[in-house]
Amino acid sequence: MDNRSSIIADKVARSVGPVHRASNAAGTSSPPPAVELPAEIPVGHPGGPPAELPVDNALLHTQQHKPPPYSSPSDSSLDPQARSQLPRGPQYYPGLPVLDYRQYLPPMFELSADTTAITSKASYLSENAKALATLLRSLATVPPKPQVLIQGNRGRKVDFSIKLNLMNLLVPNSAHDRLDYLRCVGRDEVALRGGSEPGLKPDFGADNGLEAWCERFIKDSTSIKTFTLERVVANLDTNWIEGQIRSLVASTDYKGQVTVQFPVTHAKVIIQNPDKHNKFLTSVTSLFSSKSKYEVVKAVWPFATGRNGEHGRRCLVQNEKTWWEEWRDPIKYAIATKRQGWVTNEDKLECIMESKGKGISLIDWGPEF
């Protein structure tokens, strides 16, 4: 009994005395060293560790109460769970306009083969006017993709076919300088306002009629109905640009037929009520049943505040003349090399750094046919 009492007294003395440290001396026979414990849980109290705890066990005990050194990516965009919670907004890609590019192909939409339109048959868009109006306002925040298409052909032979992207001319560097807006058809504009024939009725006003038009579309009981948002470009002088291009091609002594066009892709958002039957029956039925079309809303993306030549006109990025001075040599070089494809910033860079396109006059176009 005395033996047992002395052992207990010895342990109590150790618990309140100095903590023994591991000795580097060789051949020591001291007991396993202990570590200092956290002050939050007093030694010997319920829930706390024992007074003497070997190093190995102490480390294991403390590690169980500490978070792991790596629990999630430091960049939340790399975390799959956080990725779905990322806020919507503009996306930043060096060299590209600052836009929310997710709006070009949202969920439950399909892109047409010619990339001019996206279409959705989601049922909620034909049943909820507020959801439809909210979606249309969101999709109107990104511009269409205007282009320049220049082709030269002699008979069936295509000598050159080049394209240039003009979308960056619609989006200034600062969001505060943007001029885009959403407008509904006015009372004096002939448009598809429901039904299959354009007309002037009904009219809900050009400024605040979006919700009213969405309500009318939802209540329309026609078996096949569509609602279209169109993105359009305003105040770009395509006639002046076309004239410069034709003069440039003529300077190369080209004798073939020259075509200059300004196609616009990603220009339409089409909402259609879902198929009540299978697609084959719906396509057959559509040949004999009436259709109701709503083409009353436009997202307007101005190139400038007014038409070319108007007093006080201000361009968002640059005017037509400045654009032409930058792209004249790349276009000429692409035509001279009989390219089939895009003319890009890489071509402009080569013209600046290597003077490509300069000094080209007459070009050997080969046999006429």
C-alpha cells in the first residue's frame, strides 16, 4: 500500500513539475520524452490528455484535432463544387472584348448550323412571362458578331474568300461607354406581332412593352408559336467600307466577280413552345396549322452615336477610316496570296513588323478559267 501511495505521489509531482525533454546523450535510460500540451484543457482533467504522453502518441492526438493542411483549392474556380456557384458577369480573355460569353449558348438552347441563331423549346419559357422577360434581358447584354466577307471568283473558280471579325468595334474598353439598349417595336413599325402576317397591332409602346409582349406570348393558345429577340448593329457605314474594298481589289488588276457582304452571326434568340407530340407529327402538323410569330424586340448595338458624317458623331472604339487604315494591308496581302479563310490580328502584326502587303500592285491571277 505504501508502495502504491508513493507511485501516485510521484506522478502528481511530475505533472506539476518541469516537463522532461529528450536528451541527445547516448545510452540514456530516461523514460520516453513528453511534449507540452495545449493550455485549453488542463492536464489530468476529464477530456484532457494524461499527464505523461509519449511524443508519438501526442503528435497523433494533436493532429486529430487540427484541420488538414490542404482542404480545398486556393483558387475557388478550380473547386468543382464552388464552380457552379461562381457569380455571373463579364469574362476576361486577353485580346477579346469583355463579355459574358456564356450568354451565347445558355443551357437548354441549340445553336443553328450557320451560327446565326440559338433556339430553345424549354417549357417554362412558354409558361412564365417573368422568366421569359428576364432571360431576354440577359441575352441582350452580349452583341452579335458582324463580319466582312470578301470573295472573288471567275466562273466556278473561287480565287479568294476572306472574312474579318468586327465584333470588337461594338464593345468599348470601359463598360460605362457602352451604348447598347433594348427596344420594342414602335406603333408605326410593321412587324410580326402574333399571327403569321406582319401588322401594326397590338401596340404596347417602344420603351416599356417587353413584359407586355411576353405576357401576350404566354397567353397565346396557338399550337405553334415563337418569340424572337434580334441583335442588330447600328450606325456602321458598310457602304463606305465596301467602296474601299472594291477599290483595293481593282488595284490588283483582278478581272473576276467581287462580292462584299456583311453577314451577322449570333444574331437571333428564338423561343418556341415545346412539341406536344413527337417531332415528326409536329413538323407535319405545322404545314397545315396556323403559326404565331412574335418579332417585336431588338437588342441594338451601335457602332457610333450617329451615322457617318453627322455632326458630333462619336464612335465607341474607332471610326471606319481608322479601321480601314489598320486593315488595308492585311486584306491586300490575303487577297494577293489567294487566301481562303480568316484575316486576323496575326496578319496585322506581320504587316506591321514585316511590311507584308506593302508594295503589292499587279498580281498574276493565272488563266481566266
